[in-house]
Amino acid sequence: MAGGGIVEGGGTRAHLYEGRTTSFVTIACIVAASGGLIFGYDIGISGGVTSMDDFLVKFFPVVEHHKNQSTKDQDYCKYDNQKLTAFTSSLYLAGLVASFGASFVTRRFGRRPSILFGGFSFLIGAALNAAAVNLPMLILGRIMLGVGVGFGNQVISLLFYGLLKINMKKIDQEGGIQADSPNYCYRPLFPEAVPLYLSEMAPAKLRGGLNIMFQLAITIGILAANLINYGTAKIKPWGWRLSLGLAAVPAALMFVGGLFLPETPNSLIERGHLEKGRALLVKVRGTTNVDAEFEDMVDASKKANEVKHPFRNILKKRNRPQLVMATFLPFFQQLTGINAIMFYAPVLFKTIGFGGDASLYSAVITGAVNVLATFISIFTVDRLGRRVLFLEAGVQMFIAQVVIGIILGEKFGGSKQLSKGFAVFVVIVICIYVAGFAWSWGPLGWLVPSEIFPLETRSAGQSITVSVNLFFTFVIAQAFLAMLCHFKYGIFLFFAGWVVLMSIFIFFFLPETKNIPIEEMINVWRKHWFWKQIIPATDLYNGDEKSDWQFPSKEFAENQTVQLSGSGFNKEHI
């Protein structure tokens, strides 16, 4: 669930940017890691506690009774209960709703208040869950956790709208990306608030590594939740309270760290506090030589304010391919079935015959694979490209899901129980599936929509991506256990069918976007066999007089194309 991509742009003053690692950056790193850990922890914790008998007796006695009384023919329906799934899914619905209110707070008051409010919401949610005495209190705690997630969703859209128009990459003589150039920018791929703050506070030459740390923190958070569930399941009868309450640890780090964080220079400048913004930039960079960077921030802020009606513009034909990708990629990402496994891994393993300890231990294994496979995406996404990872993983996930479906159909259900050998094999195949997702749809489902939009629609496009993702995360979380009950082993074949459809979609409709400057991204769509029939030919330059936003002059674009000669922009990007 991690990965990264390099974002390119114009820019000629890279050598004038200066900075070093200051205490502000160090605190930002801690806050970033805490934000990633708590988000991953919330993903992984729910499945473990919902498989614990003490938790079920306390809040879902009907499920516990049904589980103990179910016949062999009802093995797949042991946990089918809409209230039980609401415990998991409510977080994501709350996150979706809260993200809209967060837009106002972020624009009006800045990034720092959003981080503080998000951390405070996480703390309240963890406390309510740990102390819950009834189901409404439990659900309220999950909703508060969702509010924390929602406040982050808005800020990340501002990253693409504000930060990426300021920081541009520098192309070296061989056409490669100089990772130590202050003008190169690494894109975080998750919709939380903290990456925005981290990206704006860190020296640009360190930004890529720091964002990788954040993304890895999410998968580590999932793994930590699985490990904690494995340990607390042995603590009777309140182990589940410890599992839910420990979410307060990274939440506290995030909130307390936020108290010591200043506002970002970018945010101060955007809100008209130029002198304060410059003074803070000096502190953050640890040098007084910030004139060039400060001037770029001011210029970028002015240009951002000139962008009008992003949601209206995104509906125009010239943005049709980007709009399709921003909608279908997060939609398909959820229909890989990954969150069904990440949310309910222990329940799933218990359903197919694993004991309590074995189900939790198997979830730990899949979580570890998720972390390790994340590294593969980080090291290959800008070498192999997006399409290669998408298509390879499509084959891998399809085969894995079909194999699982066949094994469960033949060896489990009714009077049949999985033998130890087949049970181990199922875990191995699920790990193969998780690995495929972790180096493809996990990171790329966020990366591709973030790198294809022009400035005029970048904020709207990212907002659509986040909203679609959260909505279908909620749908899958709420529906999975009912689908498992009705489809039985066919649930894996159901998701395998969607993997085929999304792989076909990628093969025919997604061009390669690696190493393509944002200014040249329009050329990728214009040369694509299908999308070139959709995009009006006059939109590339200033020929579209009805446009609210116009591309730079034809001469500028042609000059950029000449400069990019040999930089990796070639036929493989089509």
C-alpha cells in the first residue's frame, strides 16, 4: 500500500534553494510517522477484535451465539451481521463526510489546525472504543476515528494543488532525475493530512525519503495491529480493550507533536501573511538565503488564486481521460478485494477453519508480506513503469484468487474441513495475492490520478479520487461478510473477475506516465489510440478561447519538448 512517483515541472533556480534538517523537520517526521501508524493501525485492528469471543459476547451476542450454533453448511455465514460490519465500515463513511467540512478549516486556518484536530479526533475515538460499554459508544468511537481521517483527506488535495506547482524537478544532462536537487518533488500517495505538512516542511532533497517513511508507516501500522491482536487475544476478558485503546499511542504523538509544529510557510503565504511566511521559511530551512524559494512560493500562490471553477473545468472534454482515471482507478482498487482481506483477515481465516490463534497468526504473516512488498513498489515504480506493475500484478492476483476459490470449493464446506497442508497452502497463496496488490494497485491507485491532472483541475481531481475511494471502502467493508455468506468460496472468484476487467482497462486505456513532466502529460493522452479521439485539438495551446485556464504559449511548450529530448519521454510513454 505504498509507493511513489516523481513529479516534474519547469523551474530554473534549483541551485538557489538552500536548506538543512532542522528541529522543525525532525518534529514533522515524528508527526508523519505517527499519522501513518495510526491510519494503518485502524485498518488492521478491526478484523482482529471482531474475531475475539470476549468482544463478540460484549457487543454482538447474536453473532457469538450464531457462530457457536452454526452447522457445517453455514460455515461461511458465522459472522454475517450488519451491525458487526458497521463497526468497521463506519470509520470510512465518517471520513468521507468529514473531508468536506475539513476543506473550510484547511483553507481558512491552515494545515496545522487540521493536523491538531485530526489527532484530537483520533485520541477521542481511541478512548471511546477502549472504554465502550455498549454498541452506540463503540460506533461513536469509530466515527471519531473517521473524522480524523477525513480532515486529512482535504489537505492532501491541497498538496497537489499547491505544493506541486511550486516544487519542480531538475533534469540532468542524461535526462535523469537528480534526487538531491531542491526542485524535485516526491509525491505521497495516501490521502492523509500529514504528508502535506511533511512535504512543505522538509528540505526538498529529503522529501522523497521522508514520504517513503510515512507510507511505510501505514503498512507497519497494519502489521502492528495484527501483532497486538495476536497478543491481546490471550488476555481474558478485556484484551480487546487494549487493542482498541493502544491506537491512542500514535494519536498522542501526532497531537502533541502538532502542538510544537508551526504553520507551514506555504499556508501562511497562501493566506496573505507574506512576512510571517518568509520568517518561518528561514527557521524551517535553517538559513537566511531563502529569497529564491520564497519568491517561487509567492508566485505560485498568485497563480493558484487565478485558477477558477476546477470542478466545472474537470467536466470539459479536454479533461475527460483524467476524470475517467480519477473515478475508475479508486473504484477498481477496492474491487481487488484487498480491504476485505485487510479488514477481516482473522475473521476470514477463522471462517475457513483456522483456530483463534492460527487465524490471528496468519493475519500477522499477510501483514508482514504487505510491508515487504511495499519496498518493491518503491524501488521499481519509476524504473519499470506503472503499466508493467499493474499488468503483472493483475495476472498474479487473478491466479491467486482462482486457486483459493478452487481449493475452498473442493476441500472446505459442509462435512469437509481443510487439512493442515491445504490450510498452509491457502495462507501462502493469499500472501502471493497481497504482495501483488502491495506493489501495484495499492500505491498506483493513488499515484496515477495524482500525476495526470493539470493545475486547473488538480484539486478537484484529487478530491474525486479520495471521495470515490472512501465511499467504496465503506461499501466493501459493510458488504463483505454478507457477500462471503452468500457467495461462499465464490467470493474469491467474484473479485478475480473484477481483476480481469480492471487489467483489461489498464491495458487498453492507461498510457505509461513514468518520467513524464506534468506540462507534457497532455501529449501522452493526445497520442493515445483512444483518448486522442476525445481531447479537442485546440486545448494544447491558447487556441481554446472558452477555457478558464490556458496552457503556456506554443513556443514555451515546444521549448520544453526540446529540453526534454533524451530525458526519457519516448514512445514507451504512449
